[in-house]
Amino acid sequence: MSSLTTNYLAPSGREEAWRFTPLKRLAGLADPSTSTSSEVTFLFKSGQSPQVDFKDVVSSTLPPTYVSTDLITNRVRSESLTTSHLKIAKDAQLTEPIMLGRNCTGKPQTARLVIEAGINSVATVIIENQGAAQIGEEIEIIVSSGARLNFVTLQEWSSEAIHLGQHHAMIAKDGEFNSYVITVGGSVVRLNPTVDFTGEGASANLFGLYFATSGQHLEHRIHVDHKIANAKSRVNYKGALSGKDARTVWIGDVFIHKGADGTDTYELNRNLLLTDGARADSVPNLEIETGEIVGAGHASTTGRFDDEQLFYLQSRGIPSEIARRLVIRGFFAEIIGKLNNEVIQERIMDRIDLELAQVGV
């Protein structure tokens, strides 16, 4: 067990970064007086090949390559003695996904993972999060020149789990990073997917899906930093909420710096409220310091069922309950379909169907 040695104070909730988060429900992960375990939590499940190297190393031998202001990330860096390192070889063309899982104790833990996608490599990495956990994590993703990396995280936690983390991608010249964040479980899940571009021609597509039921707090804070010219980003997150005190928070920050000419960016967040008592906060932010861009925009919507869709289905003999579930499946289909993995796609939709049945939707 270890405690944080760097000097920081637990957040009060008045800070902008923490004002939406239920601090009392974080199992002490944001409190420096709470001890954590730094046991390794990432496990290699499948996808082994001569072009894939996965091992645990002493954290000091793999220092961070970027500066983070995130409290949880800096705690992880201070306390995690071991870092899991996944390295994909140059020019690797992997047709099967690399699957990583978890070894969680149910007590406060920290975990750090570094993923390196070699030059001109093509790969998919899927992280499955299941069971009970109280975990703070940092995942650092390095996408080398010409590489294409699909990165999927599945938050299918049990109802008592706490998950706080930052997933930071650095994308080099002509690199492509596609992120898919699927959150359908946990008591409190707070994830920060962040992106830096380090070379022209780089692109990032950040997709997300979340479904919150009674008492769940699901928070996603996206930050895309356009410092390099001629880079492209797209953000598209969709969420649905059902049940008393179901709560979601989506923050979408895009910053286009002076000199980042030729930037092309757009961010979208859509939320579907299924019952009374649910709340969705959606805050898109776009800051632009140069006028020489291809395009920049954002949109956010929060609303209830489309009655016309329900009427259309019911007029064709489909019972109300089934019609509502079909509308929800259709709402999520755009994101789910991008996973290109039928087993996972059906598993996520089955989980959503189960949650809907439990809340009577």
C-alpha cells in the first residue's frame, strides 16, 4: 500500500474540473490521505503475435511523455510502481484485436498503461472492464507516423464500481486514432479522453456511448488540443438515461491554437432522457486562435423520445415496450456499428436491454 508523496489537496467540488463529480462516492481516490494499492491490473487476454510485445516494467523506466494537470493521473504516476507496456511493431498489420482485461481487488488501486503503435502499423486494442473495482488509471497512447490505431474501452462494471481515468493520445504525422468509449456500468465512472497532435496530417475520431440508470454517475470529459497545422478531429458521443437520479456529464473542449492553420474539427453530443428524474449535463466548448481553418463547430442536444417514431412502430403492431427498445437501439446504432465486432456489439446492446428491463422501460 502507498500514499501520495506529491503535494496536492483533495478537491472541494468548487473547482471547475470537479464541480459535477460526486466526490463523496470516489472511494478516496481523489483524497491524498487514502492509501491505494499499485498492483498491476492490466492482463493480456488475446491477440499475441511476434509483432506484439506486452510486459510489465518498472514505472521509472517508462516516464510520461506529456504533462498532465489531472489530479488522478498525477496520483497514478506517483504511486504506480509498475507500468504495463504494450508495443506494436513497425509495419505490423494486425487483423485480430489485442484484448486486455483487468485484475481488480475491489479496493482502491492505481494502474498505468502505455500503448505504442509503431510506424505504419494497423491494430485494434480492446480493454474489457468488468466486475467490482475502485480504480484510478492513466492510459498513454502513442500513435507513430502513418499508424492507424483503433482503441476500444468497455466499461461494463458491476453496480458498485468506481473508475476514474485519463486516456491521452499523441498522434504523429499522418497517424490516425479512433477511440470508442462505451460506458454502461459502474456507480461512478469519470473518464478524460484527451488528444494531442504532434504532426501534420494526423486525425482523431472520438466516439462514445453511455447509458445511465438509477443512481449512476457517468462523466466524460473530452479535450482535443490542435497545436499542429492541417490536423482533423471528430467527436461524437451519445447517451441515454433512465431512472431516478441517473446522471451524465459530457464536457467537450476543443482548442485551436494560433498557427494551427488548416484545422478541421467538429464535436457532437446527443442525450436521450427516457424517464423523469434523470439529468444530463452537456457542455461543448470551442476556442479558436486562428482564422485560417477548414472548419470548426459543435452541437449538443438533450431531449425525450421521438413520439413520431414510437407511433410509427406501434401502428405496425409492435408493442409499446418493444417499440421503445427499438428506438433506443436505433439511437445507439451509429456508434455501436463502428465497433466492427459483432460479439461485442450484441453484448453491449444486451446489457442495455437488461438495464431497460430492470427500470421498466
